[in-house]
Amino acid sequence: MSAQSYLTSIEQQTGTTPRALIGLAAAAGLTASSKAGEIGAWFKSEHGLGHGHAMTLAQIIRNLDTIDLANPTPAGPPPGSIGRLWLDGEATRPSP
């Protein structure tokens, strides 16, 4: 499953866009400098996400400036196979 597919599944499960979930995590004090496990645990407990979905969001938060397609000038390549992702919800996602 691709990271973008995970985001679609997360949105369907929670009814909230990935960007909104990232904002909620930021409001809870979770940032790029937080440990991935801490971020993932928060998404599991607060939003009922499974491990893979929670850790996908954790990696996005930790690398947001390289992953976010809305950022026209990324700070470098995204980590590993995560790629650049659309975070504003499936309804507004541009065609590939």
C-alpha cells in the first residue's frame, strides 16, 4: 500500500483530512522534533488508527517540509519510499 493510499484510508476512517490531523497533532505539541513512536502512539490513542497508519502520519510530521505537495520548494527529497503526498483530502486531490 502506498503512503498516499494510507492517507486516503486514514481520511475515510476518521472523516478528517491528513492536514487537519497533522494540525491536531501540532496543537497537542507534536512536532518534527518529536519521536516517531510518540507521534504514532498519539494517533493510535486519540484517533483509533492502526500502527501502519499512525506511523505513516508520524513520518509525514517529522518530514513535512519535504513531503507536502503544497510546498512548492521542498527542503530536499522525501525520505525512503514515502514520496511527495497530497495532504488536503481526497476530494481536492489533483489528478496524477
